[in-house]
Amino acid sequence: MTVRTSSEVPYRALVEHSPEATFVVRAGRIVFMNASAVRMFGAPSAEALLGTDVLDRQLEKLLNEEQ
């Protein structure tokens, strides 16, 4: 484990267990999301959304809220 990696451990745990929806996007694709974000998007798991286009997910969420 590198110094950087070991210093990330407490922060990663904080984000993963946060009640706030948190997700990371690179090049328009979701690369990380915590359990709160999974619930916000209404997905069965993070794996179901990883690699998908974040704008598509946001549009789906907005359309579902209007119904």
C-alpha cells in the first residue's frame, strides 16, 4: 500500500458511508458511487450504473420525478 493509498482509506470510508449521495464522473461516465447515490438513482446496485453516462441517469431521474 502506498502512502497515498493508505491516506485515502479513511476518506473513502467516509464517502462510502455518507448519507449524502456522492458519485464521481470521468469523461461523462460514472466511475464511483456510494450507496446513497445508488438509492437516489433508484438502481439495484452501483455496478448497474458504473460506466454509464451521467447525463442519461440525471435525465431518467428527472423524468421519473415528474410522474
